[in-house]
Amino acid sequence: MALHPELGFYTLAGAPESPRDLIDEVHDAEAMGLGAAFISERFNIKEASTLSGAAAAVSNDIRIITGATNHNTRHPIVTASYATTMHFLSGGRFTLGIGRGIAPLQDAYGMGRITTAQMEDFAGLMRRLWRGEAVVGHDGPAGSWPVLRLDPDFDEEIPLGLVAFGPNSLELGGRAFDDVILHTFFTDATLERCVRTVKDAAERAGRDPSAVRVWSCLATVGDHIAEPLRIKKRVGRLATYLQAYGDLMVTTNGWDPAVLAAFRADDFVAGFKGALDAKATTEELEHVATLLPDEWLAPAATGSPTACAATIRRQFDLGADGVILHGATPTELRPIVAEYAA
């Protein structure tokens, strides 16, 4: 069993050179006692089902959670089968986590934007299929299909996770999902509010609020990491989020929208092609740092391993059930986890 089931990490954080890095990362995380390996998905070398299978094959105890894939990128039978395959392959350690995705990217690819109603409908379909039901003539927000069926002998309980940001997603997580994964750079007040929203929604739905695990996603960047990498993991990562969905970040945290407007209007940022955390140089990120207030970068575990461990513990004081040590490899996390354990 994991020594710290309440702690997780994202494998292949950022822009890895090779997906094979996952093998050593999962090995190391399990040896350290981390409880969960989260798998994000990008349309390059980070396809979630392949990575999930690899993680299961090289581990014995750690939970494997997609955080997240999108329900509309695969036929529901393919996704349901992926989950049951992972469930049996991992010995019950798999959680299928979905999310709303990035709207401009979906627009560009002609995929259709994901709605709250679609995700709730999809969750219901998955649970029915995993119980061995035949779904006939389904016509709902997630889509229309004549017949959906896996194996009539199935009667499996596979957890569902949801990456949640806004109030509608948070409430959905509380009433229909088992794990709710929050976003990075959430202020203390935002974390408390999000946890309360999830738990209240669970209670209104007649569920046990304590059975819905809310994960704080905490950027963890200790001083033992070289400065160029620290600025990439903090400034670069936050700036990339602001590139993709800055308005939502600002609204959620109650930040000043004028700062976001100035960030977007900056000549360098406006003309930059690609994600800042993946493509910008250290010198370029130093410039970007001048555009971001300290308070925007503050919701992170930084400083010495002792200071980082204290910040991690505070997430539980604010109501989180688990903490994802985000943006760092297990090797980078080792001294912090050792201090947390002490």
C-alpha cells in the first residue's frame, strides 16, 4: 500500500522529450510512497490510454488517474472498454478522469465544445456499461447511439474523475464523480470555495460528501531545483494557462482583469507562437515574469523542502482530500516528500 495515498503527481509534466520517461517516474513515485499518478493528455506524444497501460504494467500499488482526457475524442464504447481494460490490468487501480478541454483547440479541430450536460450524460453511460447493461436507443446530450454494450457479465465499480474549474463543473463533480481535480494556481480562498461547492453538491445529490475526493493541484517548485527550471515551472506554466484560458483563471481567483489585458497586449506575448512553458527561453521568461504580480504566482509550494511541505499540509487545512504535487518529477519531489513524511 502507498505510504501517502493523499499525495499524487503528474507524470510527464510539461513537454517531455520521450513518453518513456513515464516508466522511471512511476517506478520512483511508487518507491517514494506516492498514492496516485495522474496522466494528462496532449495531442503529440501524450495519448492517455497508451500511457495508462504503461503505468499499470510497471507498477503494483499506485493509483492511475487520467487528468484528463475528453469524452468526445473516442466513441463511448472505445472509452468504456479502455477503462475496463485498465481496471482489470491494474487490479482496480484505475480512475477514468475527463475534463471540459480547451475551447479554441476544439474549435480548430472541429470537435465541438464540451458541455456540463454532456459530461454528466457520459458519466451515466459509463457506469451503466461497466455494470454490464445494454444501452439501447440512447439519445442524450453526449450523443445518440442505437446500441451500446460491453460484456453482460460485467459488474464493475470503476471510479470516475473530473477536472473542474467553474461552478457548474464543480457541482457536477460533487453529484456524479468520485474524484474532482482542481486547477493549479488556485488561491487559498478559491480552494476553500471549490471544496465547499463540490461537497455541498454531493450532499444535495444524496451522496456522502466525504466519498468525493477533491484534489488540490499545487505547483511544487523547490529551491533545490536550478533557477532556469524554476522559472519555467512557475512563470512559464502560469503564463501558458493565461494564454489558453486567462479569463477563466482571473475570474475564478478574483484577480484584476487589467493585468491580464496588459499581459496579452505585451509585444512579446502577443507575438509568441506556441506555449510559453515549452518554447520560451529563460531570458524571455524573465521578461514575462515582470508582467505577472507576485500574488498570481504565490499559490505554489516554493522555497526549502521544509517550506514546501508546510504549504502541502496547508492544502488539507483548507479542505482538500488530496494534493497533486504538480509540475515536478518524483526525483525533484524526493526531498520535499521526505520532509513531508518527517
